[in-house]
Amino acid sequence: MDRPFKRVKKAAWLGGVCAGLAYALGVPTWVIRALWLVLFLGAGIGGLIYLVLWLVVPLWPAEPLDYDTVTA
């Protein structure tokens, strides 16, 4: 991970956790959201993990300049 894992509020559906994780990993945001949905529906643990990350992971002060090019 070249980029730090922080929540991206501007691209958020809920808390920006998936958008921030996608940016940190350099993958499209929809991939992370789909994996999170599988975790949530499959084991039910995805919701708890998301909530914990929402509370613990800091927020970017502004959207990173290269956010759209990395997660597109």
C-alpha cells in the first residue's frame, strides 16, 4: 500500500471506508464494495467490521488529488 488508509468522505456511500480502502489498495471502489457485501451477507461480520473501521480510521481532510484516477 503506497497510499495511507483513510476514509474518503466525498466518495462515500456511508462512511467512506470502502472508498478509502479502494484508494489505499489501488483498486476500483466497486470491487471493495462488492467484497464487503459478500462479507455482510455471507457471514454477517462485514457490518461489524465496517462500523469499527468507520469509528477508528481517520478521515482525509480533503479528497486526494489522484483519487479519481486510482479508483476509476
